[in-house]
Amino acid sequence: MAESIHVPLASLLPSTSAKENPAAVSLGGLGGDRTFYIETFGCQMNEHDSEKVVGVLLRRGYRQVTSPDDARLVFYNTCSIREKAAHKVFSRLGEFNPKNNFGRESGKVIGVLGCVAQQEGEEIFERAPWVSLVCGSASYRKLPLLLARLEAGENRVAGLETDTDETFETELTQRDHPFRAYLTIIEGCDKACSYCIVPYTRGPERNRASDSILREVRELADVGYTEIQLLGQTVNSYRDPSNRHLTFSELLLAVAEVRGIRRVRFMTSHPRDLGGDIVDAIDASPALCDHIHLPVQSGSTRVLRAMQRTYTRDEYLEKIRLIRGARKQISITTDIIVGFPGETEQDFEETLSLLDAAQFDGGFSFQYSPRPHTPAAIMADAVPEATKSHRLQVLLERQRAIQVQRNQSLVGQVFEALVEGASRREMQWTGRTSSNRVLNFTSSRPDLLGEYVRVRVTGAGPNSLTGEESIE
Ligand code: SAM
Ligand code: SF4
């Protein structure tokens, strides 16, 4: 995974001021054409935000199309967690520059949503004057108003306030996954990890009331969803703002009890807020999935302190012991950053030894990417790109070997898989276990999509299992 150097937006897009090139278009001039296209970058929370934005647009009479070429309104819901993700958006915007004869047809209404919108703000209008809307995630509640202004003829509208205690709830959400419904229970983040841009781009933590969450879960169950995934940057820091004051583990149990719900997942958990009550809840309820995503970021207490993660290596390993002590075999996945400023070989060795000690079932690893508005961006002792890249390879190799071993230990066991896809080969299906492992299996039965099937594991690789339907 190669890292790129931070290049400001200014150098990626031609420097034309809004005055010189009033290329932005308002919806007012678009007659009856209310087609829209949306592309989403980044995390599951962004994916789900887009599902809600689509709901808002459909409610206003817009129609979704699958190509930007067929749309009058083109939205990019953006990610800026690492520099590379932010770059992708700028290259998409460049395609609409009216000065490029080879670019896409101009005259479209272009909107930038999400983290890059918040990070760059109205500067986007300066550098890409053909953009008409810039809106950060903390302002999504204002989207109907912003759309109404575009429809009324304005060609520059922005929603960039983060000072809010409101969550984004919609009358309609267009869900893309046929079997799993995502549901954000906390927006924003109140932690202050020194490398992370999320608190800046998504604003302070806002919790959704438990009644409202449970009402939506019941509605989802009524229309046939059996799996719910609760989302939040630190989902387990949930504090119910209503007078029911449910704790996170109480909320998990309440969601799991909704009639028709067979699986409940949650993501992402912060180690500091992971208590025994959450593990007890998973043990107590068959519907609570046996998987916890628990990002550690580094195995060195020194680096964790510089990252402001609020726990030490030993405290993190204590959480691992807590989870491994459960009656259920709970799988644990993680996120790791290599090459944080000042990370020495010794620090990196401690991350490798933490992999051995924790025995993660999977995870994501990243090279550190300096982000604007974060304390780490101005820290001394940057790690050279080549060292970051080498460390990432070493880390991936070590973790791969652990996953092969852990997955192989499951051969012979029977798991329930929710069938999510059919392979092109006949009688081959792909499903997911409660522990969130991909399980490819054979069955002689037709029409298994969306079904729960018991599967005996017959083989294992680093990232998936293979098996056959169990007829016992
Ligand atoms: N809220 C979650 C948490 O506390 O771990 C995840 C937030 S972020 C969307 C997902 C992952 O991106 C993080 O866990 C971290 O490993 C990685 N990440 C965040 N900022 C980064 C940066 N500046 N450079 C590299 N990776 C980063
Ligand atoms: Fe970023 Fe840390 Fe908040 Fe996660 S907990 S979103 S890494 S600041």
C-alpha cells in the first residue's frame, strides 16, 4: 500500500475563481429533469449516509440513475480519512471542468458531500467553480433546504456547520444491502486521536434516542430484514439521550429481542469503552453476533500515548482477555496504523508481538497519512515512506499467517451462514458466519439467497472458509 504526499486541493484543480468562471448550474434551470447519481467513498457510515441522502432525494421527486452521464444532479459523498481517499474525489471533480473538452458534459449540478466537503469548505467553490453544493455530514438535516435553494435558482449553496446536537434522521432510507440493514446510532466523535480528521469533519458526538432506534429496527424487521448493523465511530460509547437512559449493552439486547431479528452487529468499538457488560450481552443473546471490531492502532504504549488513544498496550490486551473469556467464541478484528511519527523499530516490533498475543481474526492496516487539522500532522520525526511501506508488508505477512492458522482450526465445525450471494458455478453459494467470516459453500438446494444455512467447514484460507451444507 503506497502512501502519497499531501497535495492541497489548490494544486489539483485549475485555479479559476468563481467570478471568472460562473460555471455552476442551479436546479432551477433544469426543467423537469430530476435525475441524480451518487457515488460514495470511504467507510460504512458514509455508505449509510448516502442511503439516507438518496431517501431525501427520492422524497423530493428525484430519480436515481446508475451513471453520472445520465444524471442532471451528480453527488459525491467523500472520504478524507487518508490523503489518497481525498485525492480520488478531486480527480472526479476534474472530469467536470468545462474547460476540458475531453471532460464530461457540463451543465450538470455537482454536489460534494461528506468529509472532503467539510475539510475544504467553500474553498471547493473557488477551485472547482462548476460545483453547486458543498455539504458536510453534520449538516445533512439541512439538505432539503439546500436542495430547495438550488431548485429556486441559486447556484452556490453550502452546509458546513458542525456545531449541532442533532442526528440525521430521514422519513425514507434507500437501503442497498438486501439482507443487512445499517443504522447509525452515534454520529460524530468526541475522542481526539491525534492522527484522525473525523472529529473535525463529522463534528461532536450526537446520540440517537433509543426509542427512535428501536422503532426503525421494528420497521426493518416488518419489511423482512433479519440482520441489523449498528454504526458509530465509537459505537460502544453510546449514551441514550432519552429518559430511558439505556446503556449500549441494554440497547444491544433490546434490538436483539425485536421479533424477526436474527443477527445484530455493531461497529466500531473503542477499547476504552468496552466493558464486561457488552461481552455478557453477547453471551446471553443468540442474536448478538460473535464478532467485535476493536481497533488497537499500535502495540507500543509510547506510540498509543502519542496517538492519544487513552489506553496502554496492557490495558488493550486485558480487553482481549475479557472477550476471549466469553462462553461464545467471539472473533476479534482490528485496525492498525504503521509509521506514525516517531515510531521506532522497537515500537513496530511491539506491534508485531501484539499480533501474536492478541491472535486477531482479521483486520485492516494502514500507513500513517498526515491529515490537515490534526495534531499529528505537525509532529516531528516523520517515518520515511519506504519504511512505512516495508513495515506494512511485514505486518500483513505476520497477520496472514495468524489468520490461516485460526481459520484452519475451524475445519470440521458447523456454522450458520446467512447466504449473501450465488457463485457463477452451479450449487455454489457465499455466506457470512456470525463471526463475520466469509464462507463459500456448496448445496444442492436452489434459491438460498437470504436464507440461514448450516454449513460444515471443509477448508480454510487467510480470508475465507469453504464448506458444504450440513444435513445433520
Ligand atoms: N472510529 C474508529 C476507531 O476509533 O478506530 C475508526 C475510524 S477510521 C474511519 C478507520 C481507521 O482509519 C482507523 O481505525 C485508523 O486505523 C485509520 N486511520 C484514521 N486516520 C488515519 C490516518 N491519518 N492515517 C492512516 N490511517 C488512519
Ligand atoms: Fe478518529 Fe479516534 Fe474518533 Fe475513531 S475514535 S473516529 S480514530 S478520533
